Amino acid sequence: MKLSLAQVEHVARLAQLALSDQEKELFREQLSSILEYAQRLQQLDTSAIPPTATVLPLENVMRDDQVRPSLPLAGALANAPDTKDGYFRVPVVLEGEE
């Protein structure tokens, strides 16, 4: 499927790209090649192939959860510039609230 220069210009306009005449011709050739290849793939008989989400085997790579002590409150707040009652204090973001 050969694209016309007008089609390439239309795609470039949609992508908000300013292309030179050389770039338009280059992209016309490249995009045409991609579409021709996709058209060839459409001709393959895939009726016997089940749909897949991935070709890689599914495997959980996360470790099992292990219960262990967490960071003590004093350690978590140690470098905070401002704290109150065991919480971080931050500047007010919305007016009228504290």
C-alpha cells in the first residue's frame, strides 16, 4: 500500500510535525513499507493459534512477605523539619485550612 504525499502530510499535521520535503518523501517510503508488511501479516492463517497476552511464561518475581519490625516512629521523624504528636507537619496547601 503506497501512501500519497497528501496522506503523509495529513499524518504529520495530526502529529503536529513540521516536515521538510525530504522528510516527507522519506516517511512516505518508510510508512508505505510498514503498511505493506502489515498487509502481508494479515494474509497469514492464524485460526489455529490461540490468542495470547504475552509469549513469555507468567512468573511471579516478587518474594513472599515476611513479618519483621518496621522503622520506629522516632527514626521516621528524626529528619523531619517539623513534627507534632507523632506526625509530619507540612505547610498549609489550601487556604483556610490547618
